[in-house]
Amino acid sequence: MVELGYIENILLDFEWNFPSIVRLYFFMQLFMFIITLISVILVLWDGYITYRYPQFHINFGILKANLFISFFVLTIARQIIFIATYQCYTKENCYITQLYILKDYYHFEILKYTSMIAFLVSACWITCERIWANIYLKSYENKKSIKVIIIIVIFQWIASFTAIWLFFNGYLPFLPPVIIGNLLYFLLAIVYYRLVAINRHRHKFLKYAVNSYSLSERFQVAENVRTAPIILSLLKVGLILNTLQFFSAGVIFYSSESIYKQIFKLIWDFCLTIYPYPVIISIIFGVEKWRNIVLKFVFNFH
């Protein structure tokens, strides 16, 4: 069992050795375990509000649901891994050294990393959907590509699992795919930022030239403007956390020091833990109707 007094020892007289790092890592994992449980409640609440009071195109709603499903699968896998970490937090040989994953929970580690990739990719799909909505302004309101989106989501999970399985078995190098993924994400952000500027110009122009756009176009321009704060927040958070995870993963998979592996694995997990919060906040408070529902609930709660 963990001695509670050890927390004070860590803070007052911390030694940078393996047992101390692992114990600190465990306590931080416990903190993130609790934070994750809270985020599950918030995600469920957010899902209920957005489902009960739909505001945007159905394609956007399906992709947002896919993001939340990815988060729940990731949460389940992470909580199982946390319990396993507790059982061997002082044993260095619990891990496969080159990958720094738990030996006895190999399949759950695969599930965790698969859902992590799916979670990050699903955030990109939401941005792609909004880019598509900006490009096909005239006809997008009536486009309900449900079958296509479902196929994309299924492919996302299959591709994520395949990539992780190939990596874990040594068939896929780590660095090139991660670099390419981050560059594509950065390019996606640049494209969307440019489209937001164009769309805001369109929205201002509508006030003075109403007849220049059809009713469907005016509706889509307004929706694109209302979803912009959500996507921009998602992109900003993604750029920051993806960069941190990129450097952390490099240390985890290439460093030979267990101390550094523990520290950067903690940073990696912390990034994944806090990711849902800015997403939920931007979704809820970025839409006036949803924001009013939440504020009304909070201030009327007794």
C-alpha cells in the first residue's frame, strides 16, 4: 500500500530516482483518474444538451458524437491501465522497456492507443466537415452524407488499430507518421483560418446585399460563423497538445532512461486528460442557446 506520508516526503525532499518518480507518477495518475471521471459526466451532459437541442447540420452532429465515443473508449482503457499501474507502481519490470507499456495489459494498451489516435483523428474530421460546408456553400444545407460519414468513421477505427498494431510489432516506425500527422494538422488549421476570414467577410456583406445570396446560402454562412469559435478553439488546443505529445512520445519511445520515460509519459497522459475540457467548454459556451441552458441550470440549481 502507498504511505500517505510519502506525499509530503516527495514535496519536501524529492530524489530523482526510479522509485520516487514512479510514486509521483502514480499520485498524478490518481489525480487524472478523478479528473477523467468528472470529464465523463461533463461529456454526457454536453451530449444530452447538443442532442436535445440540435443547432447545426446533422453531419456535424454525427462527427461530434464520434469524437465523444472515441473519448469514452479511451477513458475505459485508461482507467483499466491506471488500475494496473497501481498494482505495479514500484516494479520497473512491469513494462515492456522499448515501448513502456504494461506487459500483462498489452491488449488494453493497444485499445488505449487505438482510441487515442481515433480521438485525435475525429477532431480533424470535424474541422474537415466545416471546411466542406464552407466550400459547398450553395448546396451543403441539404447534403446529409450519413452513409459516407459512417464509412469514414469505421475506416478511422480500422486505420487507427492497424497503425498501432503495426507500430507495437515493429513494422511501422514511430517518428515519420507522427511528423506527417502534425504537419497535416497544421495545414488543416491554416486552411480553416483562411476560410473563417472569407466567411466573416461574406457574413458582413450579407447585411448590405441580401439578394446576392440564396436563402440556403445565407443559412449556411450564418451556421459557419456560429461554428467557427468551436472549431478555432478545437484547433488551438489541438496544436498545443499535439506538439506537447509529439515531444513526449519521442522521449517515451527513444529515451533509455526510465526517469525521463515516466515524466514524459505523465505529460502525455495529462494532455489527453485535459483535452475534453476546452472542447466541451468551446462547444457549450460557443453557442448562445446551449450557453443559456447551462447558465440557467447552474444559477437555478439549489
